[in-house]
Amino acid sequence: MTRDTLERIRSLAGEWVRQLNMDLDLADGAAPDAMRAFHDHATRLTRAGVRVTAIVLLLLTLLAWPTDLLVFPTGSDGIDLLADWRLSTLGLCVVVLAGLRASHYLAQRPFPLALVAFTLSMGGTGYLMARLGGLESPLTYGVYTVPLMTVLLIVDLPRRAVAAVLMVVAYFVCFFATEPATLARPEAVTPIVWAVASAIAAVAVGHVVYLLLRANYLQHRALDDMRRRLEGRVAEQTEQLRDLARNLASVQEEERVRIAREIHDELGQTLTGLRMELENLEGASGHDAIDRPRLAEGFARAGALLTSLHDAVGAVLNALRPRLLDSYGLIAAVEALARDLERKADLACAVSCGLDEEALSQEQCIALYRVVQEALTNVARHAHARNVWISLDVDDRDASIEIRDDGVGFDPEAAAARGRFGMVGIRERARLVGGSCTVDSGPARGTCIRIRFPYPADVPAA
């Protein structure tokens, strides 16, 4: 045997070992429903294997019948024995095929039918071999390949071993029962050893086939389950993106309406008042006798209107882009949100920071600011809380921002099912900074929103 052949055998054996190890891992991790599904699949394959075996035996028996005349003369005992054996084999094959087709019980349990049929076939073959010359007949050694039929049975190792043992035992019981004298001869050990060896080979090959088929089935099922989960996730994410798009359009329109209302109500009224004051001042200054107190009062009112105009413009600009975030950074902007919440919602809001905001990018600062803004808006609208805690911390290579309150809480799953866009927006902003969002809440136990995102390892915590 050449070295290349040995290498190919080793490679094939190694691949089989890897496949078997994969099969064991898959089988150990498979859910009960997956194993039940494989059992049903194996039953279908076994039924097909029994049917194929019966058809092949039937055809071989019919096609090889004329060759009996080449071995035994016409009218001899041998030709009659072979004819009886072939007829019984044909009848057994027909019974098996009819049973699989007509009986639902047998179709669902093909292994017992195969076990009985194989055992009867081997017993009849043992009787035939004993009558046709016993140990001296060359036909005796041809039956040792018959246990290989069990390879077509897709069953577990115990049942496969039972099938092989019963076939060998049935053959030799009928063989030696027909010719008891051969049992005392030394050469009787040879066919027994050959039969046992062929049965062991059949069991080993059949079991490897069974394991490989099981691994293939479980792997395909796992891939199908993964594909369905991914399709469901994609569908869920797609629907969520559609909701976000609809909500974004709605929010943009509401923001435009709000800004237009503020411009109309605040800026419009202020500009109208300022124009009237300027007209009054123009009228007062047009007389020969200048009324200085009136002019001073008019200028004071005009200055107040300009201050109000400046504040209104600042409020509109701050809604579009927070000035504190650009001027003083994320921490100052978050503290400003906290103070604004305390003033508007009459609650206590504490802010703590344990990270260096200089390590954060502008995109991260904006996204985190909006997360805090949205979370505090939800607290003010829905939480009925008395205390809110905002913390920014560093843990190894990750940073986190946490917004926690002692309010009434809510069911996150129910909120997601109702399409609470605030939480969806928070999660999407967390993804924008490469992080993740977790929400821990429940009725009467407050809410904790935590965003974790990558943080540069070379920047020390403050």
C-alpha cells in the first residue's frame, strides 16, 4: 500500500472523526423537538431502505433463477431446494412491500418488519446452505455479505446491533440444526468468525452512516431555524425602521409647526411691538419740543422687546442645536437638562460623571445628549417620579450612561408592542455610537435605561 493511499485513508478517517464529533455536539445541543423530527425523518428513510432492499432482493432472485441450471442438473434435489428458497424469498419480499403499502402501523414502524423479514430470510438461507453442501459449498461464504443490508436501516446503534446479531444467529441456528454433525468439525469456526466479522463491519458502517445522516439533518435544521430567526429579525427591524421613518416624518412636521408657532407668537408679536414702539419714538422725536421722559420710556420698552426677541431666537436655536453642547460640552449640557427638568417637573435630578468627555467624538456627544433629553422627556411625561439619577461611567474599555428614576415604571415589551417611538429612538441612537441599550423596568419599581458604548482605552477615567 503506497504512502499516498495511507494518507488518503488517514484523511478520510480524520474527516469521519470530525463529522462524528460534530454530530455528537449537535445531538447534545439539539432540542427535544429537533430529535423527534429526526426520529420521524429516520423512520421515513428506514421505510425507504426496507422497500429498496425488498425490491432489490426480489429482482435479484428472479434474474438469478435461470443460473441454477448451470450449477445443478434438472430434477435434482438441489434445483428443487433452490426453487423453494427462491419462492419463499419472493413471497417474503412481496409480503414486506404489501405490508409497507397497506398497513399504516407497519409504515410507521418499519424496523420490526425488517427485523422479522431479515431474520426469516437468513434462517431460510442457513437451512438452504446446509442442504446444499454445508461447509464444503462455496455458496456458504457468499451469505456473509447479507448483514450489509442493515446499512439501509437508519436506526440507532442498539437496534442495529440487534438486527445484525439476530441475522447471524438465525443463519447458524438453522444451518447447524439442519446438519448437526458439522458443528463438531474444527473448520466450523471459520464461517462463524467470518459471519461475526461481517456483522461487526455492517454495524460499524451502518452506525457511521446513521451518525452522518443525523449530523446532516440536525445541521440543516439548525440552519433553517437560524434562517427563520434571521428573517423574523429582519422583518421586525424593517418594520421598526418603517415606524421610525413614519415617526421621524411626524416629529419633523410637529417640530416645524412648533417652531413656526413660536416664531409667529413670540417673534411676530415682539417684532410688531418693537415696530410700534419705533413709530411712537419717531412721532415723539418729530415735535419741536422733545418729550425726553416719553423717549426714555419708549427706548426702555424697545430694549425690553429686543431682549425678549433675543431670548425667543435663542430658544428656537437651542431647540434646533443646544448651545451648551457646543460651548461647554456634554456634561454641562446634561446638567442643564437636569436643572430644566427640576424646574419644570418639580423633582430632584442628580448628575454624576466618571469619564473624560474629551475622549468622545462630536457624534457621540450629540447622540448621548439626545438620549438623555428623550429619557428625561419620558420621565416628565409618564414616570410620575420624585427622583432621577443620571450617571456617566467607564468600565474597562466601555463607557455607559444610565438614566434611572423611582417612578411608576412600565412593561418594556408591552411598550415595544405599542410602538413607543421614544424608546425606539433611544435604541437607535445607542446603535449610532456603536453601543447597546438595555431597559430595566416594571410596574411600581421605576425605570433604568443604560447605554453601553466603546470608550478609548488610552484615555484615563476622570
